[in-house]
Amino acid sequence: MGGQKKRPLARDDKSQASRGDKEETKRTAMRIQPKALLLPKFDDPEVSKVFKGMKAITLYRTARAFGVNASIAAYLLKTLESKAIIKKRGGFSGHYIWSMV
């Protein structure tokens, strides 16, 4: 029932001034951060070495093994599947399981 009360005008002016400073620091922080994550270069022996110990190759297990984002791991798995290095064995709804060929 209570809710938040209306703030005085002087207080709103102060918050707008400080909000402008915060937006400026966010903009500079965004410039420093990298824009995109790149797929690491892997040759076939290195990939087979990592996947050899895995009984079932999954998206998140691959991401953890290579130390990359899940979206990059998904791209890596699709690339390896198109090269016929791994084969999709099962799974559903985005949670697929691959194995070495």
C-alpha cells in the first residue's frame, strides 16, 4: 500500500548528474572490451587428443575442455561434424551427444 514517495526536485537533479558520469564510464569500458570471441585454431590431432578421453562429447563438456564460450564450442562441434571427424549419436532439443568416428 505504501509505495515509493515522490522525490524532491533537487534530489532528482543530483541523480541525473551522477547518472551522466556513470554512462560515460560505461561507454569507455565498452570500448576497451573485445567485441567478439574468436575460434581457436585446432588441428585434427589436437582435437582427437582432447576428445579421445571423452566417452560422450557434449556441448558444455567441449566448452570446458577448450576453455571457450558455449556458442564457440557449438560452432566447433558443427565444423567437426561437417568434416566427418565426429558424428551425432543422440540427444534432443539442443542437448546433443557426439562421438568420434
